[in-house]
Amino acid sequence: MRKVSLFLLLAVLVLTLSFGQVALEEARPAILKAGILKIVDGSDLTANEFKDAVQKAFPGKEGYVAAGTNAVSRTEFITTLVKVLGLSEEAARYAEVVTMAHDERQVPDYAVGAFTTAYRSNHQLLNYRYGHLLEPSAAITKEEAALSFYMALYPPKVGGTITTAVGADAPGFNTLFTSSGLTWTICNIIADGYIGSNQDGFYTPRMIKRIPSLENGLLVLNDDDSMSVTFELRKGMKWHDGAPVTARDAKFQWEVMTSGAPVTSNSYEMSVDRVDIIDDYTFTIHMKEKSGSGYLGSSVYAYYFGWFQIPEHVYRKDFEEAKKANRWEDFVQKVTRNPIMTGPFKFKEYKEGQYIIMDAFDDYYMGRPNIDTIVMKIIPDADVTYASVKNGELDFGRYTLTMKQSLQLEKEHSDIFTVYYVQNIAPDLIFTNFRDPDNLSKTNFYFGDIRVRQALLHAINRDAINSLVYSNKGQVCDTWLTPLHIMRDALTDPSVKKYPYNVQKAKDLLAAAGWKAGKGGTLEKDGKPFKFPMIVAAGSTDALTMAQMIQGMLKQVGIELEIDTKPAVLVWDILPQGKFHAVLSGWGYGLSDEAAYYWTEDMIPSEENAFGGTNYTGWANKKSDEYVYKAFAELDFNKKVEYYIKHLAEWSNDLPYIPLVAPPTPLFAKNYIKSFNAGYDNGLGWIIQNWYVDR
């Protein structure tokens, strides 16, 4: 477990408790009232306390527990509890540990079955520790024991249908060929992958036994600067038609994605030189160059990484025919409209403009989902959606309600719904163009000076924005990273600059940059007033409110801001062309996205890259580029963090954009949906098999 700063740990604990707190609040009073434990806190559980608790919860079973004053390890606790509950026969069926935790290999051989049983969807007898760890040798706490006893006494109920809403029809049901937010949402539930992430921003092994690394030998750097990555699949996994998942399926998908088929993205696949099948459950990919994120696998779908979207036994013949004729329409139609995948739910029915239905997959490797059916109603109108929530038609949602609606639901219907606010991995921001929008070869008159950009950030009260726009549920940011990103450790280094709200500091920086008070208090330089337009996407009340707040704040330091609303589709056409002074926008990326994807000079949109770069403001910093490229290729985590510290020191000094607040992602679920959990970069599906309905 890596060390984290107190600041980051507290931030993550707040996030974790937003999902874990309800279960503990339910468990604690029940366990205390029954006298099973006298105290429920973070202290270690002793053997005597364990024995006494078993005697009260399961009379006659206390003989399984040895008395003593010693602390009980998590291994001792779960192996004993499995015996107490009569689950030894079930545990004996598991020859390999399957928990999705990082440290599965630390589980003693004799406890493999007990740990696997504990994390099955129909039991849920143990929690994950921070970092998505089992920590089998660590002492179990009384809080953890209380949750375990509660789940043992009141196990998950099986059955039921839950309903949510989406705003539009999906163009297809396989992100290999169709990319939309809804396609990703659906595939997040019906698909699975090698690797996913938890709500705290940690990657976890899913369909593979362990994440490849230099330390475990599954990642190898070759003398010619190429890289080999070996993936070990879990045994017993099945496709939705019942066929076994094998390494050959992964190689088949790689073949499809490099064949010329019209896939949504294949940059990762094209970097793979060949795929070798070692056996049914092991394969090695050989990458032409080393990559700091190559160990994750392809990220083409549904918040997961990997190549398990198209089973070879179903699609090989269709693929070969399409490839030979170079006609892909029928193949794409079959793949996208009749998905056969590996996730906890399987696609059942779609009626255009009305609904999508998914049923529980009985043979899911983490256990059959407790809920039988998920229905997604298609409701284009946001007001109709909110009315459907309030009248009880919808049970849960992610990106279903606006922030305002979520706050209202929480205020008026907390007896029926729980609203969750998940931290985002990227902030709202202001793109300030380094270049003259009328002549990109020239420096922007307003924002070309670093002191001006720093003054803007000091002049904007981001805490006030967070309070008014996001009810203090967002997170003020000083760089393009937030504590959810895997390079989170770099954020706490003192070389990364912070910009507290300070009007006088802003005025001093502007004066140093040559701006002086003119008529009416507006700053002037070379006879030109500091007056510029900021583009804001039309249709967002939150964005307009934020823009108006920023307008007032900048006026305090002598800057006149004109708000220029434009349709969102036009904004994203304008940004790559550089035809702007400033743009208020949101931003989105994955928790492992590299700085190299955004912040190098060659990512500045230009004719050379067909205006496809994402460095929209035109920031060029050779030192940062050097650190970013080294970080991209670095496989040692600690060395990579050091490069990110140096990159962020340059970034936070130069301010390629003005970071504001990372907005929360509101989710909701009816109170009777238990074990509900979702995050920014893992979607609804990452642990959806554990949800259950308890009315």
C-alpha cells in the first residue's frame, strides 16, 4: 500500500464513506442492540470479543472460535465465520482466489475458498480496504466485524427489477463500433474487462488474476526498447451464451481491431506487434515501444480495459467473410445489435424510443447478480425524467438528474432516496488562449503574459463558485489533476503552486504586467482596455451562473468580461481552431490518462495534426514536454510520480488553463437498494452484482 498524504487520505475517506456510511449506519445500531458487540469502532477485534459475538449471533457455534486477548486477523476471522455459517462446502469448491483485490496472492492457501466465498455477490461478508486491498494478515476492526456480522445475519436478498432512465437511444450496444455515453453505460453493465477501477481511483484486477508489473514479472522490457505484457485470465469465466472465455478470444479481438474494420479506436491495438497464446488462460502481447500505461490493455470500452467484447466462437466466420469482401456493414450490425459479452448482466431486449432490458447472468464469475432485471427507460425530456423519479417510476440513476434536481430530491425526498455526490477527476476551467485568435502566430495581447494568467486565478473566488453552483460538493483545483488520478501523489509536492483567492495579489500581478487603471476603473495597456469575450456553451444554467460570478470577480480587479453564449457543438469546433480569447468549459479524462495526451507542444491543434490536438490554448514548454515524455515511458511508479511533480510545477506556474472546481457527479438510488456503489471513472457496473433490493 503506497503512502498518501493526510490531505489525500481524508479526501478519499470522505468519498469512501459516502458509499460505505449507510451500510455502517444500518449495521452499527443492529449489532449494538443485539449485544453482539459492545463497541463498534476502528479498534481491533480480540479473540474473546469474537467468541462472545459468535455466541450471541449464532448460539452453539462459538466452539469454532479460540478464546484469547490477541487481535483476530482478517484471515482468521473469515475462515472461522465461513465455518460458523455452514459455508465450508461452498468454499471448498474454489481452487483459486477470486476477489478483484490487488493482494489476492497474499491469501494463504487454506483460506482461498473462504475469501472467495466472502466476496461473492450473495454473501458480501468482507469489505475492501483502502487501495482495494484484502490485507489478509491485518487485524480486523470492530467496524469491519460489525458489517460482516450484519451481512451474515441479513444476507443479500435475491430478485426484483429496478428501473432507471436515459436521455436517448443508443446507436448500438458494443463500443467497439459505436461510441456514445449511453453505449458506454450499457456496456459497463453487460461487459467486463481485464482491469477496472474502484470509487477511490484505484485500478483493480477483474478478469485477470493480477495487474502486470515489472515486480511480478508479467511486464518485461526488452533490449530493443519494446515491451511484452502477459495477462493471466481467471478460470471458469463464461460468455453470455455459456461458452468459456479463453485467451484466443482476446487475440481474436486484436485481429478484428487491426484488420481495417471501422472500429471506434485502435491506437493501442496498432502499437501491438503480435499476440502469443501461451495456454487457454494466458497470453502475451508484444508492444513495439514501451509505454507507461501499456500494462492496462486497450481502453476502448465501458470504463474497463481489455479485449473481451466479441467472442471468437460466435463472430469468427462473419469476420472472415467481411474482411475478405471488405464489406463490414453486416458484421458491425450483428456485433452492435446482438451483444454477447461477459458482464454481470446480459442484453435481453431493446425497443427503440422506449426501453432497454438487461437480465442477470447466472454464470457471472463473481456470483449471479442479486437483482434479476434492469430496465432503462428512454426519456429525452429532463423534466419528465425528474417527474418520473419523484412519482416513484425510477429507482436509481447516474447522470440522470441535474445538480439542481439532485439537491432538490435530497431535500424533499430523503425518506425515499439517497443522493450521492461522486467527485470528478477533472475540473471546470477557463481556456485562455496564448495566441492571438486572429493570427495564431502572434501572442495573445491579454493572456500571453504569465502574470496575467496567475492574476486571473488569484482574482477568482473558487470557493464561492463551489458554494453557489455546487453547494460545496465540488472540489477546488489548482492543476489539471485531482486526487482521483493515479498520479495523485504529485499534487502535494510544494513545487506545485497554489493560488488562494487574493484580490490584492491579483492587482499587483496585473500592475507588474503593465496594466494600469484607465477610464471607469477598467485596466488599460498601450491604450487598449482589458476587455475580452469569454465563450460559454448555451443551455447550462450552472455554466451561465459561473460565468456571471467570474464576470463580477474580474471586474473587482479592473477587467471587463463579456459573456458570449454559443451552442455547445460550435464551442468544440472553435476550440481546435484557436478562434477564441477565452472559453469556459468542462473537461473529462480517465484516471490514468497521461499528460502526453494533452500537454505537449505537438498536441497544439494545427494543420500538421489535422487540428486533432487537445492543447487548445497553445501552451509550449520544453521542460514540461521532456518530463511528460519521460513519464509516459516510465514503468516505475515512484519515478513516474517524480516526473509528474516536475511537469506539474511547470504547469501550475504557466497555467495553460485556469482551473476552477471539479464538479460532483450526482447519483441517486432508492433507500431499499443496498450495496449501491458507483464512481466517476468506473460507472454503474463495476460492482453492480452486489446490489440488492430489501424493502
